[in-house]
Amino acid sequence: MTFVVAAQSYDRYMGRYSTELAPKLISFAGIEPGMRALDVGCGSGALTAALGDRLGADNVAAADPSEPLLAACAERVPGVEARVASAERLPWPDESFDVVISQLVVNFMRDTEAGVKEMRRVARPDGLLASCTWDYADGMQVLRVFWDAALALDPTAPDEGRVMRYCTERELAELWTGQGLVGGETAPLEFDVTYASFADYWEPFTLGAGPGGEYCVSLAPNRREALHEACYKRLGSPDGSFALRARAFAVRGRRPA
């Protein structure tokens, strides 16, 4: 339920990262013009928009269980076929798409194996399946700074680096091959994101989107202020702009012909 929020809140929290990540995932997956693609867990539409640019919106479908985020996606990419649906119950016939792709989603599925099985079902024989998740444990600085500061104040904080599954190359490869997909190739996808100020970094956490935002807004005001100060110090008490490194792990494979 941490993503049943206004699209603007999600975009402030993670949208700048999703937009940078989407073309890198598309390139890694090997998506080419002429394909028909499904974006599973489309959110506010960063990947859907990039797919639309590559394939044309009329060759792209998108699914998400969050009605506010799906509405934002449909508005962002006019002409896309957008449906409210979970990954575990995709409302398309068997073998409907040349490529089925998800960005930052498999670790949030209620039943990940069932979700990937559905992705495989709607892919055509020899069709592409690809996905990616953040490297929460080490490579996602925006979250690592936040959770390291939170853990120093509260050892029970639900650090995504500890609780998330399918966030290493090994786990993703095993997930793909375990569902009978051919290949299971993985790679890191890396880039930098610039923040205008510490406020630009901190304020998205106060909007309640994602696990970090949900934890932040759950805190009493004095504990939230302590976390604010701890993050500021861990970032070196920045007076102006600064950049943070981001890394996701991606996996790709094919449905057997």
C-alpha cells in the first residue's frame, strides 16, 4: 500500500531515478522497434514513456494495481493501453506480447514467482522478459544514507537492504531460470542523480511514498527531526547541490520457443 499515493508524491520520491533507469533497462533487454511490449507495475509511467518513445504508444500496454499511478501513466503516455491489474493477475490473453518488462517491481509483488509466471504466460514463444531492482544493500546511495541514519537511531528500522528479496544478480537469475526462462543474464545499471540541495533530498521522504517514506511519516516529530539531522550529517552537511550514485541489477531471458 506504500504506492497508493499521488503520482506527484511518488515522482518526487523516486521518479527522477526511474526516468534515468528506464532507457538503460530497455537497452539491456534488447527491445527493438516493431515489438509489442507490456510494462508490468508501470507506476506513474517512466518506463512506459520510454517504451512509447522506442516502440510507439500504440504498441505498449501498462498495468499497475494503483489507480492514481496508473491514471498518471495514461496521462503521461497518450494512446497506451493502461489497465488496473496486479502482476499476479494480468488481464491479457496468453502470448500477447513480444516483450514483458518490469522496473523496480518484482520485489514488491505479493507473490513474486506467480507474478513472473504471469509475465511468462502473456509473452509470446521466444519473447523477452526483463526486470530490474535496486541494489539496496550497497549501490543505492539515496536509500543507503537514509536507512543507515535510521538504523543508528532505531535498530529495528525496516532497512530495505535487509528485508528486500530479489535484489542481487544471483537472486534475479535464479528467479528467471526457476520459472523456466532461457538465459537469466544479469548486469548492473549505474548512473548519478543530482540534488539541488539537502531539502531536495529530504522532502520526498516526508510524502509517504515507498518504504522509506512510509517509515519517515510514521515517526513522531522529534524522531523525524533527529533522522533529518542524521541524514544531513551523513551527506556531509551540504550547502548546495550534490550527486548520489544509483545502481540497479537487471535480468533478462526468453520464454522457450
